Amino acid sequence: MNWLNLLSSQRTGQKPNAGTAPSRSAFEQDYDRIIFSHPFRRLQDKTQVHPLPEHDFVHTRLTHSLEVSSVGRSLGKRVGEIILQRHPEEKNNFSLFDFGAIVAAASLAHDLGNPPFGHAGEDAISDFFAHHTKGQYYKDHMSEAAWNDLINFEGNAQGFRILNKNQYGLKLTFATLGAFTKYPCPSIFAPRDTSKRSQKKYGFFQTEKEVFHEVAHHLELIAVTEFVSCRHPLAFLVEAADDICYSIIDLEDGCNLGLVRYEDAKSLFEGVITVNKSKLGKLDSLSSLQEKVGYLRALAIGDLMEECATIFLDHEADILDGKFDQALADHCTSRNELKEIIKVSIDKIYRARQVVEIEATGHAVLPGLLEEFTTAGLYLMQNTKSRKYQNLQLLLPEETRLAIRHDPANAYNMVRQVLDFISSLTDRHALSLYRKINGISQ
């Protein structure tokens, strides 16, 4: 792979450099298009760790995405500066700010496909098709590959779908789409190698496989098999930004909520502060717990960014050759300390009673919505008359109804359209809608 192709500013269906301006690069336009989009705005009320937070300092998917984007921009610029020194022939085509803008935009979008109730929501959707009678009905009405998409719902693939749906008009550059796709493969293929980071999950549904193929072909990503490619190099930085933020900031939230003692959090933070240990003395001059935890978080993120950027640059040649396929954070000198932070987070934060209670709610709400709205979609396909389900059909967006009517023999398309609607709901909207259609509230 080469950087000239990998940093392509071309968009699907447009000519190269169409619509760009000297004052704002195509990649900066990508960032702006994402941040002003409806799917991004909905992240304000979507679960990060603590669902439906009552505390204003706890992170939502929106604040998490902004923070990941900020870290991603810094990683991209640090890496881009050195890459352009190594490849001076590219200085006329790109700047370090282009690297930063691509990673920032892809990082900003990285959680767009997450359904209500976070990862519990993904599991609830998968369980509906895998274990509920109403969901299993569709197994015999689609291909094995399409069915596998449903029983293993994946927020990353839903995000790729959102970024390429015409209704949002995003039309991002190929470079940003490539950097966004951490898992450049479908849900089922042989032979899958889960030792490779890029194949641990999947990055697109059957409905978008041709779109991904176009992206991969244009960027000249190394092909593994049909519809399976090596990662875009900048996807490693997007992943690193996410890994750094969720591990460090979840610990900060846990400490602020009283789920982790300050002394324990301080010790864990200090374990990943490898370069700036001399700055820890400033803690004594800070008065509040939030200030101290925030300061430790800033030092930890700064050091982890430096490490991940260095690891990327050390492996640049292997990354471009498709020979490096691991998470950058797994190579940090403090990787064992990071694992300890994640272990403590699982034990004391992710399994906190209020988290588990709301996640359990998601396992009731999402299958309930799916049962009713897929039935409404099925009746729409079959033109079956039912006052109840005709009313539910009217609760679906108009574009969803039109898409189902346009392809009335395609069960996978219908389910995919319903999933677009349900996965786009905020936590509160999903809960409210579930209550209303079940007569629990008006």
C-alpha cells in the first residue's frame, strides 16, 4: 500500500477534488459533515458505560466520540509529521494536518452505529434473531451470510452503513471511510483468523459489501480474499484513540462516581504514566478529587498517545505491507497496567448495579421493539391488513416504509430497514416508544 492512494480525497460518485476549497480540505469537510449529522447528534443520549446518566460529568457516546476524535487528531498529526519526513515526495500532496483530519473524522464517527443501551443493545438485537421465535422466523428467508449479520449485530458495520446511506448525504472521502473500517471483512468468510485484530469482528453488512469493495479497490488496500482486505493504516490510530479513551476515561468516571477509590485509581493511572512521572508532584497542589483525577487522566492519555504513535512509526513498513495486524495499545510498555485497568473497570464499573439494571432493561426493550416492528414490516411486505400493525407502520420513518415497499420480496432488506430505525433510537426514545406501544404509558 502507498500513502498517495491511501489518502485519497475522492468521494463516491464524484470526480477527484470536487467541491474542495483551499481554506478547508476534503478531510476537514468530512469532519464537519459528521458533526452536523443527525446520527452524530443522537449520540448525546446513547449509553457509554453508565446508561441514562444522572450526573453531568459522566460520559455519553457523544462526549466519548469527541474525546476519541481529539486524541485521534493528535495521533494522526504526530504520525503524519514523521511519515512526510520519510516520504518527502508526498509533501506536495499532503500535510501533517491531513493525517490528523482523516483520523479525527473517522474517530468522530466510530460509534455512530451503536444501538441504544451500548454493547448490551448489540447483544439484545443479536439474541432476538438467534433465540426468539419471532426472530428465528426470518432464518429461512435469507442467505446464510445475511442471517449471520442478524445473529451477530455489529455496531461497526451499522456505522459503515450509516456513513454510506444516501439519506444523510455525507459522501465521505475514501480515505476517511478506509480509516473508519477497523474490521475490513464481512460477518462470515473462510478462513477467518481471529488472531488478526482486523478479523476479530466485521465491518460491513451484506448490503454494503459492494460499497466496501469500491473503497478498498480505490485505496488499493491489500486483498486477503474476496471482500476481505488488510486494514487501512490509519485505522490502527482510530482504534488506538478509542482504546486509550475508553480505558482511561471509564476509570475517571468510575472514580468520580465513587465506584473506585481514589487511591486505587491513582495507583492504576500511575502505572501507565511512563514519561511524565516527574509531573505527578503537582497533584499535591490540587484540592478537589475531580481535579486530581482529571490531571492523572491527562498525563496518562498523553503518555499513551506518545507510545502508540511511536509503535505505529516503528512498524510503518510492515503495516503498509499488511504484515502487522495487532492493536497498538497491546504493544505499549504499560500494556499489563492497561489490562489491570480494564479488569478493575469490569469488576467495579461495568458490573455496578445501576449499569446492570439498565442493561437488563435494554434486553427487554429492544427485542420487544423488534418483534413489533419486524411484524409491521412483514405485514407491509405482504400487504396484510391489520389496524394495529398499520399504526405501527406509520411510526416508522417514511423512507423506511418506502424502502420496504420498493423491495417487497426481500426479507433481509425489510429487517435491515427496521434495524436502521431501532438502532438509531436514543436510550430514552427506545424506552419511551416501548412503553407507549405496550400501553405502559401514554
